[in-house]
Amino acid sequence: MAKSSKRHLRRPSKSTGHDTTDYERIDIYLIPKEQAGLYRVLREAVIQEVTEWMEQESQLTQVETGHDEIEGAYIQALYNGEVRRYYFSPTNISQAQKARDKHQLPLYLEREILGANT
């Protein structure tokens, strides 16, 4: 199952010399302002496609979205009686986008959410 990365694109440390005004908050993450617009577009596209895939996947039931104050936004569903959750972290968005660019998003999601060895 896909995990979120807490070390990725969070609040910059004081030692970096960056001011938090150089960042934009998207969900629980601070994204550099120069990347925020593109990140927001990619994030929304990935969320839409992941949601559509999960709703169409016959092995998944009770698909719903939610938000965790530590991990951020997610989508979850039941799979064989177990809750499977996919977080929309910057790392997961990036991985999903790479799979999407290769036209392999369904395979990526099967592996990450269903645990399929494809």
C-alpha cells in the first residue's frame, strides 16, 4: 500500500535559509510557490483518476475519501474485508503521475492498493 512521505516538501527548516512565504500550503504540505501551480493541477488529475479507478474496480467496495491531520487527504475502500488507503502525498502523486505518463496507472494502482504482483 502506498505510504506518504513526511520528509518530503514539508515545512522548510530554518537552516535552509528559506522563508515559509516562499511556499504554498496544499493540503498539509508546503510546496515551493514556483511549483505549486503545476503540482495542484497534477494532484487534481491524479485524484480524479485514482478515484475513478477505485470506483470501477470490482474488487473494491465502500470507496470514500477522507483526511488525516498527519497524513493528509486519502481515498480508501474495502478489499477482501480490509481497509485499503491511498494517501495523496507529494511522493504518491509523483509516482502515480509517472505511471500515468507511461499509461500504466491501473497497474501501479493494482500493485499499490490491491497488493497485486504485476
